[in-house]
Amino acid sequence: MRGGRRRRARWPLARRAVRRRAAADAALLVVAVAFAVPLAWLVLASLDERATLRVRLPAAPTLHNFSAVLTDEITFTPMLNSLLICGGATLLTVGCAALAAYPLSRFRSRFARPYLLTVLFSACLPVTAIMVPVYALFVRVDLIDTRYGTALFLAAAQLPFAVWLMKNFMDGVPAALEEAAWTDGASWFQTLLRIILPLMGPGLSVVAVYTFIMMWGNFFVPFMLLLSPEQLPASVSIFTFFGNYGAIAFGELAAFSVLYSTPVILLYILISRRLGGGFTLGGAVKG
């Protein structure tokens, strides 16, 4: 009798668990569909010469949209500008973040935590709130309508969060390795360059990829600071596909978006193995 009562008592609990699991699966399915539908439209519309906002299979798949956008004015020059601006700004951000994170990670001070919180708070400031004074400053120092000036501002905008990330990754490198290098006569810069940074390769990859992606998709900053059409990056030249009276070339826009996303995807694929690994400390400690 008691065994039967226990079985009957377990049935409602099992049903509740099944219902919760089904509800969770349904919610995840809805989220997956919400992300998959725009991507499906992007791929299908790029192959449809008569693409609209509807997600549909193209009646006659064609590469006409890609051939229409593969020109110097629409794709090649803007993509080159994006690579120069974002690539240079990423290198500058990673280098400055490493130099700033090293003393924060290795030297103890009661002002370190307030300083880090201030740095993190500055990363939360919206760009639109500081764009007007930055624009006036760039006009005064003659940096307006220059690629290097735009790269400098993008690097400064991403630097606070990059310092925060870099400091956390640098904390994972044992200080004993630096002390051994100091015993051999290495300076702090040689220690940072030859020991710490090589050991935190995955951390550098994370900071570099995150910084590059945030800069690659930035529209507002280059739109405000660059005036010449030949200097505009791909994130701004996307306006080419928006005509007058609300007319939009959906097929060409989708094809350009696929090409525009390719460098970021390739970058992630190239370093995905390093992102999945930890710090390689094997052989670094002397016996």
C-alpha cells in the first residue's frame, strides 16, 4: 500500500518536470527561430534578384546581386577603409590595454579597485553623449575627415573595457614566472613582452576579437568624423542601397551584408582554437 502511494505521489512531480522541460525547450526554440529567420532572409535574399522583406526561396537563384555590389565604389574601397581603420585601432587598443593592465594586475594599491570601477563606468558612457565635444575637438586639432583620427577615437572608446578584460586575463599568469625572469636580469617590459603576453594568448585573442567586432559594426562614429566619400568604411557605405522615397535594393543590400560579415567570421574561425584553450604554461617554469 505504501509503495503504491509513493508511486502515485511521484507522478505529479514527474509531470511537472516534463512540463517545465517542454516549456524551456519551447522558449529556446522561439529564441532560435528569432535569430535564424533574419539570417535565412539574408542568405536567400542575396541569391534572389527580386528580393523583398519576405523570407522565401528564390525562384531562380542567381549571383547577380553579388556581381552588382563587387565594385570599387560600393565594396572594395569601403572594405579596405574598414580594415585599415578597425585593424589599426585594434592594434592600438590591445597594446595600450596591455600596458595599462600590467601595473593594475601586479601592483597592489588601495586605489586600484576604485580606478578599475571608474574605467568600467567610462566604458558605459554612450558615444552620442560625448560626440559633440569630440567633433569640436577634432575640428580644432585638424583630425576631422582623417582615417587615423577616426581610428584613434575608436581605440580610445574601446580602451576602458579592453583594460578591464586584459587585467582579468593577466591575473591568471603566475607571478613566479616574472620573478624568475627578473632574477635572470630581465626588465619589466621584457617580462611583459616575452613571458606574460605569450602565455595569455587566448586572452589577447578575446580582447582583439571583441574590440575588432565592436569597431567593425560601428556606424555613428565614422559617419560623424569622416566626410569624404572615398574615406567612408563599409559600415557607412551601406547607405548606398537606400534610395529616394524609401526605395531599397534588398537583394544587393543582402549580398553586401554577407560580404561585410565575412571578415569577422573568418577572424573568429582562424582563432577559434585558441579561444577554446587555456593558458599554456607547460615548460615555462624552470626545473
